[in-house]
Amino acid sequence: MTRPPAVDNDWDARVIQAGVRVDLWDGYRDDYDFALLSDTILRASSESRLSDDDLYPLLVRLWAGGWPQADWPPAAPALTRRCATALAAKGSSVVDAMLRAPTTQALTAAREAIIAELNLTEGMLLSALADHWEQLADAEMPIDSGRTLLAFARNVLLEPTVGACAMLWSTLESTPGTVTCAATIAWNEWSPIDIDDWSGVVASEIARLGLPVQPMPADGDEVAGLLASARASVLRANGGSSAIAESLVRTSCWPGDTALIDPIASRALKLAMQHVDAIDPETDNDDICDSIQLQLIPPDAALKHWVRDPSFGTLSDHTGSSRRGVELLHEVIDWLTWSLAHDAVDVAGVMGRASSPDA
């Protein structure tokens, strides 16, 4: 349910008839004007002067600063009413009197109620984002809202309805009864470097490759060198490139099903082996890594399907600079493919040194 088009004069007339000061939308001059605008909307809500379909977009804009950007969640006005009515049974404080906005506790309760009502999961929310990608890719989220596509989906799809629900709740009288909203979503994120014990991961991976585990050095670069050498040893012994690609995936931290990332890891290793003679053990080989990375990034049409995957959806933009969905999409795939390219080049570098005449 988005705002009715500007040509829908009936909607405008109904809203104005309900006493909403729509003339203040596009240029309220100060806090007083905004407070007046808010008061007219909430008064219309508390006195039931508008249908839920007419009221919902007003509440969303009041809370989020803009009209609903997508027709999600399904039947949003009715959903918002059901959840707000159920929450009114709690009888707790909804609005911070000083800020004239829902309290953090009220927003949390509204969020949990909506998630429970929809039986919403991370995958479902990401799928909704993918379904509405063309409408939402250029939307922005606040700088402190998160660094993942799941956080972006929460901000542009879920939070407007959460805010509308809390605002509507604030206009309802408390009624006897109870409400239980136990459903939650874990707003986790991960990255290829978010490992507390990298030395332990490397030791485990070397053992999994079937090689004896050595004491891990304190220096991180030396630990990475040991892992690259172990992988190169397996590759030389049996040509098991698929085993090394699987190893690259394991140490990428990818948390779920690896169907998306497996082919990329295999391609990264294959491309890196084509540069064996050009890899310089004394440098970071960033030019080679960058060249390989560019060949690993799926086309945009494919990436839109990646958005649905919870592992990809929780991969963080390690720079923390992306605010728009399309920026996040490209930053997270860049980060993932660069890390795989870098690890593959490390293996190829060891292979090259072992085959050089001076080795």
C-alpha cells in the first residue's frame, strides 16, 4: 500500500476532511509546524476519522519521513491495525513525551509483533527485498542502521511498518488481554576477517587438509603463509584443485549453504594458477588480485538473485560507507571476491616459488 497518486483527489479530500494538515508536508518551517502536523494525523487516528488504507501511508511518512516505497508487507494497513490492537492490550508506555515519538521498547514490541504475524525469517525478508529491488535499490538508510543487505531490507521494508504500528498503537486505548510476540530475527553480520581466533582456524584447516599441524606464529602474515603452503602442498601432491577451492570457501567464513560461492572459489584458483610466473613473493600482488577479482564478480542480473541468500544478505560492507542498496550489493560482493582472489593468489605464489630454478 503506497500513497495514492497525486491525481487521487478523493484521497486528498478524505485526508483533509479528517483534519490532517497536508499543507505542512512539504515545507514545515519549524518544530511547531511538525508537531502540528503530527497532532492532526494522530488525532485523526485516535478518533477513527480515516480508514486504515488511508491512514497507513500517513503514519509511515510521519515516522519514516517518506511514503511507503513498496507494496510490502502484504495487506500492510490491516496488518498494522491487528498488531497495534494486540499491543494495546499490553497497556505499557508507548510514546516518549519529550521526543513525541515511540519509545525504543515500543518499537521493539511492534517489530516483534509484525515478525510474529508474518512468520518472517531472514530469507523471507531478503526475498521481499529482491522482489522489490528495482524500487528500492537507490533508497538510503541511516548511517547507523547496519552494514548488510539484511539491515538494508529491515530499514526500507520492515521499519516503516514498525513505526506506523507503534504510532497507531499510541492512539489506541488499552484493552484487557494479553499478547505474546516471541518471534525475532537475528540481525547478524559477518565478513571474511571477522574471526576471533584466526590461528585456530588455520590450524584446523591444515589438519583437515591432512597435514601435520605446526605451532602457529604470532604474526598474521606468517600464519597466512603457512596456510598457503599447506594448500600448495596438497595441490602439488594430487592436483586436487577442487579440495583447495573447498578449503578457500571454508576459511572465507561463509556461514550457510555454499552453492553460490563454490564456483567462484574454483574459478579464483584456476585464474590464480594462470599467473604463477608473474606473482612476486615480495609484494602483495594487488594488481593480480584485482584483475582476478573483476573476473569473479557475477553480473548484476545474477546478483539480484544472490540478495535472497541469507549468507550473502548478512555479509557486511567492511568499509561501512554504503547507504544505498545498490552500493551495499556491490561492496559486499567486491569484498568477498577480493578475499577469495587474494587467498588463491597466495596459493599460486607458493606453487610458483616451488617450481622456480632458485627454489
